[in-house]
Amino acid sequence: MLLSKKASLKRKLKSSSLNSSRKKSKVVPVGVDELPWKTLTRPSVSGVEEDVGLLMLEEVEDVEVVYEDTGSGRFAKFNFKGKAPQVVEDTPEGGETTRAEITDVSAESQKLSDEILENEGSEEDTFDTDALPNWAPHTLHPILLQSLHRRNFTDPTPIQAKALPVALKGKDVVGIAETGSGKTLAYGIPILQYILSKPKTKSNDKRQLKALILAPTRELALQVSSHLKACLSTPGPTEKSDDAGAPRAKGPPRVSVAAIVGGMSAQKQRRVLERGVDVLIATPGRLWDLLSEDDSLATQLKALKFLVLDEADRMIETGHFAELDNIVRLTLRQSREDDNDPEFLGEQRDDEEREIADGEDNEDGGKDELQTFVFSATLSKDLQKNLKKAKRKGVNRKATASTLDELLMKLDFRDPDPEIIDLSPEGVFVSSLKQSQVECMSADKDVYLYYFLLRYPGRSLIFLSSIDGIRRLSPLMELLQLKAFPLHSQLQQKQRLKNLDRFKSIPNSILLATDIAARGLDIPAVDHVIHYQIPRSADVYVHRNGRTARASREGFSLLMCAPDEKRILRGLLSSLGTLDSNEIPDMPIEIDLLDKLKARVQLARKIDTAQHKVKKEKHDKNWMRETAEAMELELDSDFADSDDGAGPKRSDKHDSKNAQLKAELKHLLSQPLIARGISKRYITSGARDIVNELIDNSHNRTMLGFKHSDARTDLVNYKTSARKRKAKPEASVEETEEWTGLGS
Ligand SMILES: Nc1ncnc2c1ncn2[C@@H]1O[C@H](COP(=O)(O)OP(=O)(O)OP(=O)(O)O)[C@@H](O)[C@H]1O
């Protein structure tokens, strides 16, 4: 049961059953504020409940809620039945605890908690660093170490190992490292470390914004927020051996982290901001909307301690440049604002002048206070060079090479030489990623895709370049009994998060996504990334592929390339500098099975078209009827379409035809898919021996005749046998055969 104490603070009230010892306890009526609330560890997955702007979740046990109807409405009363809060246990044995006493104790408890907050060295603040020797050089706060330990992050990742010493010293950092390499904590830890090392906020003080993290998509912003919160969660009372479940002293969270994104209640987000947060993660669009109506927030931006641009290159691509530019301007200290004055643009300053200017900045203490981090998996080498050159020599801002250069030039880097840490792999892609391609006609892509999904079950993320494509493919997948969820910008935010969570939690599922899912999303164990269309740029290809093979896991990607896309693919891969399309191996496909799958796909398409037609007819008819009613017109008998009961309605006829088609598809789907060379009569007499596979249960469940194998292994085996075939020119006809396509 959820109830709200203050508008912004939600608490979970658990009216639990009493154990025998608790039955002896006195029942005491108390106010909601006086209950012994316990802070809950919140789930780390992004979710609707979690991220709507709540500061914390709390629960309380042993409370009976009694509703009382009075003349002025219905009121809830809370009868506390359980063991008294820790501080209450001091009441003399047998002495009856009155409501007034609890109120006093509650005030006492608040005082106590404020005192604890002022003192260093609470229980949370200890950690045996021997348990994490590889983090020891960074001397992190015990809360961070506890969290790293709990999550089994025994070593910093390479980008963390390089970035942390520099960032913790207060330097600006531009970090480039492969997808899934732990960039979030590379900038997140220095921010949290800084805040945790400051005196704790008293419960009545409004927090001042210390860090602003800008991310290109809502999902990424929410994910960063969950990631940082997970670093701050300390074990709950039940996890502590020295604490027999007694609630701990209540206090504000050590660090408050909030996400501000579009598609969610702006009202709630405004309230969170009014209360004050330490770390704000935002998409530029929503933040700019809120900034334009909140002067105090704009003032807080001026005094920021950290500014982070996560996936900076993507942010400027998505039409966010204007908002981003405006927000970055607000973070500038006075001296740099002058720099950005249009009259100043294009002027060159020599090194000496610049040093003097920097010195002045440092003296007034303004500019020195902001530390800037820019992180991405893809920041071009040219851009990095420009950044260095421009910062060192003074910049001719009119001559910047790209929009991103322009934006980066505007950032308030405190250092003339921000530390550029480039750990992008030589071959652009993580070594644990295997890439493959399949060439086919556009019209055949659905069949090839269906083949791949049946042959290699797992968690597959399919990228399409248009929302229409997703709308077309979604119902098709459903009719083919595959679990597929759409993700695109025209879905409601709640639906987007729900679909993402379903995809995360169902191991054998499919996400049909546009490129809003290409960047930053950390979905555990994505087995396959499939490019249904060739991505529009090399960066997008890198980031899409980065959704698999994360955090040293293995991953697989499949490019589906139609003849008219070959040229684009060649250009895209050559711009990556290291890859030629011939170097991406062809995925082996059992051509013989495609015909069987084709029949299913064609029938599913037919049903979908028919369903769509019926829906459209119904919609048009309703519209006509409503319009006619509104205009007080009578519809003619043709339009009424046998609705007078004289014959079957047209829609009924369509429905029964659809039902027939569906039954046909159901029958097809129930038929086993049997590979060539298998005898249906005597399984032992076919060219392929499948008996052993059936006995040891190693067969593919949907395609009889294949072992249960993964796409990576099949690709490697196929490559090896292809090499052997090349060595022996008498390759079998079967292996070089091509599918003739969907046809009519
Ligand atoms: N030190 C560590 N040890 C083990 N796992 C880690 C460590 N740091 C981060 N991770 C995990 O690695 C995964 C990837 O991290 P993160 O999302 O920060 O990657 P990223 O580099 O930002 O990726 P992308 O470029 O795609 O945004 C996450 O699941 C995270 O929890």
C-alpha cells in the first residue's frame, strides 16, 4: 500500500502479520510521521515507479491501518503494534508508551539523526579496503566501496582506471572508450566521491545542485540515474548482523540523485527540483523547458561543480543542439560568457594573453569551480585534436570543424589542456563481438530474420530505421508467436520503459527499436544485435553493436544488406577505417528451410493486412456515423451495410475469413521444421544422423536436424569450412546454392 506523507515523499506501508513476541506488544495510535520508517533499497532497473522523481522509498512494519468515517470525511489512523523504534526501547520496562511519549521520542530521534549527520564516522562510513585492493589507490568513500564490493566489481575497468586518478584530482576529462566499458562510473564515481566527502546535508537544508549530467535519450538518463543510485545504496537493516531489524535513525539521503526527462510528469519533476537535488541527470529538451520557468535552477547552474556530457556526439545529432547550447551557456562563469560574446568570436588570443585571462579566472575562484567531463564511445580523432589545439592556442571559433567541435569549444573546461583519455580499440569494435552479414532482397528480409530468430533463440535487439517499419514488423512477429516489443519515440514514455523492462527480464525476447536504443542502454546479456537496415552512419553502427558484447561478455551482430544498400555499407565501413565489407563474414543459412518459413511469413502478412483492413473499415464507419449524428444527417442504406439484419454484416464476413487464415497459420506453426536430409519416416535412415542429438537433448527445438548451437559458433565453423572449400575447388552445389526469394 502506498501513501504519501508529503506530496513529494512516497512511502510504502506494510501492514504485516504479527509474530508471537510482537503479539504481546501494546497497540499505540500514532501519527504517520511518528512511525518507524525504514529506507528501502530501490531496484536498479529503470522503471516507472522508480524514476518519477521520488527521493526515497520507505516502508514500515507492524502497523494496522484503521479507517474512520467522520462527518468531514474518511480518515486513516495508524495503530503501531510492533517493537518500538530503537530509541523508544529506552522506555522503562513495562512502562506504557503513550502517544505523547512517542512524539517526544520522534523529536528526539530527529535531533539524534541530525547529530549523526553532523558527525563523521557513522556505521556506513567504514569499509575494510583489503576486500577491494584494486580500488585502494583511488581512496574512495566507504559507501562507494561497499557498493562496488556488493556488486562484485573487484577491479576498475580500463577507462575507470585511467579516468579516476585524473578526475579525482579535479581535472577536466574527455573520455573515449568502447561501448559497455564502464564509462558511467568513470565520471559518476568522482562526482559521488566529491559529494560524499562534504559534510552531510541537514534535513531542513535545501540541497544545491552540484552535478548536471546531460544524456541524449530518456532511457539513458534514467539508466544513469539508476546506476548512480545503486552506488549509494547501503545495505538495509536486515542485511546487518549487528542490527536485529530495528529501524535506523531517519535522515535525508546522503546524496540525492534525480532524473528529469520528457514524457513523465513535469509537475513531479518540478517538485523534486524545488526540494533540491545534488545530482541531476537530464535530457536537454525537458531541462530547458523547466529552466525557462525556474530562475533558481538557472542560478544553481552557475554554481555547478560538475558538468557531464554523456554521448555528446549523439546529443547534437538529435536536434537538441539549440537546447544544449543554451544550457551550456548557463553553466559558464562570467569570464567565459564574455568569451562567447559574438563580438569576441573569431578573435585570436595568443598564449600569453590566455594565460593571464586564466589566471584571473582562478583568482576570482569562479571558473575553477566547474569540472567538465565529456564521454562517448565515438569522438573522432580529428575532433580530439581540434580540442587540444584550440584550447592550447586560443581558438578561432568560426573555423571549428563540426557542430560538436563548436559545442566542445564552448564548454567551460578549466584546463587549457583537458585530459583526453582515448581507449577506443584499434579495430573500433570490442574483441568479444562477432560481426556477420546476410545479403538478401529487401522483400526477403522478414523471412531471413524469422529464420535467424528461430535458429538462434536468445535476446535479440533489432534496429530498424523507421517507426513505420517497427509498426509493420510488430504484429507480424506476434502472429508468428515471437515475443517482440517495440521501442520508438512515438510510444508513450511509460510504454517505452515497460517494453524495455520486459525485454530486459525475458531471456528469449525481441526488441524492435529505432536508434533511440542505439546509445548507452545497458541491457544485460543482449545475445544478438540485428541491423534490419544498414545504419545511416558509422557511429550509429558502432553504438548499435555496442548493445551486445558489454562488460567483457560475448556478443553477435548481423547486418541485413539488400543490393541497393551495398554501396552505403561499403562507404560506412570504409569510414571506420579498419573494415571492408568483405571482411564481415556471411552468416550461414539453410536455404532449404527458407521456403517453409516463407509460407508462414506470407500467411502472417496476409492476416495482418486483412486485420488492418477490418480495423480501418470499422474506424471509417464509426467516424461517418459520428459525423452524421453530429450534423443530424441520415446515412443512406448502402452505408448501413446489411446492419438491418437481412444478411451477414460485411465485418462479420471479414472476421470469419480472418479466423480461417489464423487457423491455417496455427496449423503451419505447429508443423515441425525439418532440415534437408532427414527422413520423416525413419529418423535413422536419413543423410543426417539426428538420433544422438535427440537422445542427449542437444537438438534445436524448432528446427529438427540442427544441433542447439549459437550464432557465434556456427559462424566460426562456417568460416573454417569455407576456407577448406576454397582450398578444394570442388565445392558442393548445395553449399553454393542461392535462395530464389519470396517470389509470388
Ligand atoms: N568496475 C566494473 N566491474 C565490473 N562491471 C562494471 C564495472 N563498472 C561498470 N560495470 C558494468 O558494466 C556495464 C557497462 O557499463 P556502462 O553502461 O557504464 O558502459 P558504457 O561504457 O557507458 O557503455 P556505452 O558506451 O554503451 O554507453 C554495466 O552493467 C556496469 O554495471
